[in-house]
Amino acid sequence: MTTLTEAPRFDSLTQSGPGLRAFKAICDKWGLTEDQRLVLLGKPGRSTYYNWMGAKSIELNPDTLERISYILGIYKALHILLPDEAADRWIQRPNRDPQFGGRPAIEFMLRGRVADLLRVRDYLDTQRGW
């Protein structure tokens, strides 16, 4: 039983498969290439990536799960803020906000750093009023 002082137990084995499937579906909707997907996941080797995608059961490392979590949060925030088609195109479109300098958010996300995923997520959460 979890008390108020204890955090719920996180089980990366049960979260990895669903998280990876959701990540793939989002990347499909965003029209991302395999190379872009690899960068977002932290640059695993192609064979590792293919093994992940074909596995019935998988346990991803905490860094990869954190990256997937940010992608899921970005996707959710976009779909709260915008209609579906606009939400799925947003990351590819130039952004007028000064922090993006007229460039699409995907350019920041593809720098390969977790901090850049967090930056986009925070920006969207701010737009949502969070």
C-alpha cells in the first residue's frame, strides 16, 4: 500500500512497451524519419532500435523513458491547444516565439539533448497556462 509520503512505484518494464508504441505512433503522425526518431530516443544503435520495435517485452533505460515522456507531453499539450491536424503539423512549422527564433520546434528537439525536449514541453505547458 502506498502512503502519502511514498511515491508510487515506477516499473520501467511495464511502462517501456506502451511508451515505445505511443512514441512510434506520434512520430508517424509527425512524419519523422527513422534518423529523427533515433535522435529523439537518445541515439541508440539501429540494431538496438529494431530490437526494441520488434520486442514483445522490453525494459528501456531511464534516459530513454524520460525522452519518451517529454514527447508524450509535447503531443498531449499540442492536442489540447490546437485542432488535430494543426497540432500534428506544429513541430514542423516555423515558430515566431523569440526562443525559437523563427525556426520549427523540431530543430530544437533534434539537437539530441533531453534539455531541449524539456524546453519545448515547458513552452507548450506555459501556453496552456500550466
